[in-house]
Amino acid sequence: MIPELGKYAFAVLSSYGVSILLLVGLAWMSVQRARKLRQRLEEVEARMKRHG
Amino acid sequence: MSIWEYANPKKFIATTTPILPWLTGAAIATLVVGLIWGFFFTPEAANFGASVKIFFVHVPSAMMAINAWAMMLVASLIWVIRRHHVSALAARAAAPIGMVFTLIALFTGAVWGQPTWGTWWEWDPRLTSFLILFLFYLGYIALWEAIEDPDTAADLTAVLCMVGSVFAILSRYAVKFWGQGLHQDSTIAKVGERDPLHASYYLPALICMAAFVLIFVALVLIRTQTEIRARRIRALEARMRA
Amino acid sequence: MIALLKRDLALAVRAGGGFGLGLAFFLIVITLVPFGVGPDTGLLGRIAPGIVWVAALLAALLSLDRIFALDHEDGSLPLLATSPLPLEGVALIKGLAHWITTGLPLTIVAPVLGFLLNLDTAAFPWLLASLALGTPALSMIGAFGAALTVGLRRGGLLMSLLVLPLYVPTLIFGALVVARGAEGFSTHMPLLMLAGITAGVFALMPFATAAALRINLR
């Protein structure tokens, strides 16, 4: 199934691998931070309401 | 109804939240299709062999690395002229994404250069320009991180972005004078000319480019929302302490 | 404006102004390079233009944070901002003062160091010319970097990160002038480009510097 890459195997595979890894890493970090801050904002807003 | 209504943070979050799942889905779908097509179903090129498959990550990321900076410049200008906070935050949100694209372009360029040019790194105008672009991203992000007051930070980084753009273009041409390149010229815009990109590469390349654009937009929206929320938390906490 | 220039020069020359420090740093960097690459005179001669230019760049960088930091600490920066002198003029003078205290002495000393590095004698006039033309741009770009980071407590390192990429075009054309001069080629194009960069930097950078200062003083 994997196409014949010959002497370029390392170059092709590593560039696909690293690119996907970097993109996924960036997306994961963005989503994690988004989730964390959304929760914190809800907490802070709830606290604001309680204190008026 | 004008486009500036979206500069209201609340309105921005309200409109972008329902779009985001679709956008993310489209980004992932095009990326998967484009990369699988590029990896499995493209022929070897006569002069590059199988290494031509790197094209499908190298070129879109390089393109978006530059476009991300251009978007930051536009957002900075909007912030300076119209003082919409969302604009400044979007510029901030875009910087790390642009930096990652630059990194991808540099890395894939290096591993592509190794077998075809026989060297990992060549002080070639295009490669060098990207290294400089990477440094610009680093400085820009560092300046955002260093300044406490959000409005001051937004103003100063906007000034830096504008000055940096001028110098980035200047460096690009300076670097061109300074070295003869191994890097070939852009092939995308050469359709119909003597040495065009082969038709069997054209479609997957376009899909990959679309994928990178979608990824960029989706990530910018997510990160801008995060920055808006971070700002709001700061404001609320300051009010509570008062 | 003249009074401000005189004041800045007097402050720099007086003890603690760091007037000689940049020069000493320049000398040390150039002395260290042969230890790093070996005493091969042919090799040294070939890389001399680049070394002299990089050393000049680092020496200029060393004293950049003093441009506005001292005035910021003792509170004279807000005074300057409210004086009848436009802030753009202040920025220009500050950059000029920095050049007179670092760039100018560097330019004068550089030929002596060229001998140390076995630079081709044909390149000496070009070395002088390129440094005289290029170092003012280094000072003015540096003033902008200093203005961006003036409010920060540990801005020095950040400023280097911001300023050094901006130095790239100046460095390329400056070193190119010397390298071409040494090989006997025409230095016309890089010299003109270098002059163009310096002129453009002096025309536009004071505005960017003043804008950054205003934001920081707000």
C-alpha cells in the first residue's frame, strides 16, 4: 500500500510526519487553552453574580 | 449592518461559535483528502523522484507562513486606525500559527534539500528569508508576552508588525542580491508556461492549500475567542478586586 | 535640538556613560575570532568584512538600551515629551547621539582592526565608507527597538531579539560593499543600497520611534 519511495523514503515520511505532528500539536494546545479559559470565565462570571 | 459589528467581542463569539465546527470539519477533511492524495496517488516526478510528494506540505505551509504575517499586518492596521480590540487579539492569535507554518516550511525544505541538493541547509535566498521570517515571528510573540498592559502591548506590537513588514520585504530583496539560489522558482503561477506544474499534481496541491487556509482560519478563530475570554477574565477580576 | 544633542553627548562621555565600552567590545570580538577559526591569514582575510560588520552590529546593540532607559529612570523622558520639541525630533537626536558615541568611533577604529584580520588593503576605503554609511542606520533602528522596550524592566534581551532581524538588510549590503571592494569588483550597487537604507531609516524611523515612545508614556 505504501508507495515506493526509494531513497527519498526518509525525507518524504519525516516531512509528512513532522508537519502533521506540528499541526496537531498546535491545534491541541489551542483547543486545550480555549477549554480552560472558557471554564475559568464561567467560574469568574458565576462568582461575580453571587457577589452582585 | 456593517462588517464592523463583528468587532464587538460578544458578537464575534456569538457568530463564530456556530461556524467553528463546520470550519474545523472542513479543514480536517480537506487536509486528510489532500495529504492522502498527495502521498499515495501522485506519480514520481522526472527530476525529483518520489521526493516531489513533500511539495504538498512544503508549498502550502510556506504560502500560509507569509499570508499569516500579511493578515497580522492588516489586523494591526485595523487596530491602530479603528481601535477594535478583536482585531488586535486576532493578530496576537495568528502569530503562533504563522510561526508553526514557517517551521514546517523550513523543516520540510531542509529534508527535501538533503537528497535533492545534497545538503540539509543552504544559505539560499528563499530559505534564508524564511529563517528571518521565523525570527520576526519570535520577536513579535515575545513582545506580546513581555508587556503587561493589554492595550499597550497591542499598540506596540502593531507598530512592530508594521515596521517589521517593511524590513521583511527589504530583507527579502537584500537576501536575493546576496546569494545565488538553489531553490527553484514558484511553479504554481506558471500554468501554461514552458515548465508548468504537472496537471496530476495541480489538483491535490490546490486541495492542500485550501486545507492549510482552512486550518489557519479555524485556529485563528479559536485562538481569538480564547484571547477575548482571557481579556474578559482579567477585566472581571480587576473589577472584583476594586 | 542642538542643546539636547550636547546634553546627550556630555552624559555619554562622562563616567558611566559607556562611551568606551562599545569600542572595547568591538576590539575584543575581533580579537577573539582568530582564536576561534585559527590563524590562517588567507581565511581571515576572506571573512574579515563579515566579522567587522557583525562585530560593529553587536557593539552597537550593546549600548542601545541606554538610549531611552536612563531618561526613563530619572523621569526626563516625560519632560522631553511635553517640551516644545516634537518627539520625532527627540528620537532623531537620540539616534544621532548614539551614533556619534558608538558608530563613529567604530568606523574610525575599524581600519586598524582590518589589519589584524588581514583584510585586503584595497578594501580599506570601502570598509570606512560602508561603516560610515551603515552604522547610522544601526543606531536609528536601535533607537526604535529601545523605544519599544523602554518600559520593561528586563527589556535588554527582548530588544536584541527585536532589533537583530531588522539589522539584516544593513548587514548584508554593508558587508557586501567591503567584500566586493576586497575582490576588486564594482561596489556601486551595494553602496547605493546601503545609502538608501540609511536615508530611508532616518526619514521614517523617527516617526515609528516617537509612536512607540508615546504609547509607552501613556
